[in-house]
Amino acid sequence: MTAGTATPDIDDAVLPFAVEALDVRGRVVRLGPSIDTILRRHGYPDAVARLLGEAAALTVLLGASLKFEGRFQLQTKTDGPVEMVVVDFEAPDRLRATARFDAARVAALGTGPVRDADLIGNGHLAMTIDQGSAASRYQGVVPMEGQSLEEAAHQYFRQSEQIPTVVRLAVAESVEEGAGHWRAGGLIVQFLPQSIDRARLADLPPGDIPEGHAHLGADAPEDDAWVEARSLAATIEDHELVDPNVSSERLLYRLFHERGVRVFDRQPVHETCRCSRERVMGMIRSFSPEERRDMVADDGRIVITCEFCSRRYDLDPVEVESEIGQAG
């Protein structure tokens, strides 16, 4: 690829790429209107918006690798001011996200730059792949102990996938035509040579190594190709991932033009919620009659608001019980 052949960037899209000379593959994600809609819909404080934007970019980077129609979910549960983050990516292109936080604790952090660690605290991050059945469900869990989402992703790939990986995430609010707009971006680069032995991480001891025994591969040198690719990825500036004037192709050219980078078809991303009246009714049916009676508000209605898209479902309890009876 040459600088002259780069095409204009398109928001809300994932661009897969490969640098065959270095045996690396990866993806660049740019989120524009989709993440702006998600963040402004809830009016999140800036610090929370930035964290959720990072989580959304990371989820799309990972979920876009699915080769089947399924769901990739990223979820944090921690003791920090942001108690929970949930991002759903339904392959091939549907994104939704939400965060639950303590407004007073977030405000106490001040208005300056806030680290992920200060917002998240301690707990865990779970990444779940769901193909639609319990048998096909896979979950990887990473302890959150004061690290950023980027660092947690690196930890996941070191321990669970054992694939040398670099992840970069960035979020910014830009001013366009007099109004602010949230943007998020991310890059993932992975070392995937044909030889499994070349891909193996030298510094990761096997899980069954006896206590007190040295890991023989700990001093093995890293592959030169991976060292080069990782070093190039480390030069990325945050603004390059969110600047609408720096296309994904232009960024990849800057990083890898000396080695030759090949890009593939873009994968679009859409902000779309999975909620529906049918799903709400399915949830209500899971409650006992007593619990359903407790859901009735003072005005005699059952009102349920989707945490993702804020859509309100205003239901008549009599109709709800009638539907449940007919279904059952």
C-alpha cells in the first residue's frame, strides 16, 4: 500500500490488515456517530464517557474477529466509582454499551484527567463469546487490580490466548461545526506466524510448572519480527486513533509502509440495541406472580427502561398477566 492509494476514512468501521513480512495481523476501529449516540444518550460525565468509549472500542476490536453470527460481550464488575461497564457486540456489526456509576464518587475525582484505575478500582473484567447455546459459550476473566483496560487486554492475551498482542485505545471529544462529538478509536496487532513455536510467548510459564522450578523458556529471546511490530505500534499517538483527518489507511501506512501493509474489506459498525417488547415480556415471565405485583408502580403501570438505549416500555399489568397466561 502506498500513501497515494489511501482512501478517505469512514467512521463506525473496522479495517482489518496484515503485515505479512512481520507475520502480524490486526484491526483498526474508528467509532464516530455510533459512540457519540451511546455516550450522549445517557449524559455521562466526561471521565465515565471516556472509559465507556475505550471499552466500546476494545469490544469491537475483539468482537470483529468472530467468524460466525454470535455475541461478544465485555463486562466489568468492580468496587470503583464506575461499578459496572457492559458492552455488547453482536456479529457482524451491532454495538450497544452502558455504564453504571456512583455520581458522587465520580465527581469527587475532580474535573482533570482521570485514570482508568481510579474509575474502575478492583474487581474483574469478563469477556464472553456466545454463539447462542450454553455448549458454545466461552468466557475469559481478568482480575482488575488497578490497571487500565489496555493493560487488562494485554494480560488476557498473555494468560488466556498466549498470543503476543498489542492493544491501543483512545477517546476524545472533538468540536465540529460548533458542537462537541465523541470519537473513539483502537488498534490491535497480533503476532500470528505459521509456526506455533514462533508464536509462543517465551516469558509465560506453563500453568502446570511445579512450584520452585525455573521456567526454562523465560530467558528465550523474543522473535525479531514481533519486536519490530510491537515497537512500531508503540509509536502511535492517541490523536491518530481519533482524528477524523487521519484515516485508518494513512495510520497503517505510517506504521508499516517499509514492510508493506495489506488492508482488507471494511466491516461497518452500527449502534443498535437488542431490546424489544418480546424480550421484556420474556424477562417479566421469569419473575413470580408476587414479584410481578411488586413491579407495579403507584400509577398502576409496569414501566421498564432499557439500560442500553433508554427506551421505556410502559405496560398494563392486566395485559401482561393475560399474555403470560396465554403463553403458559
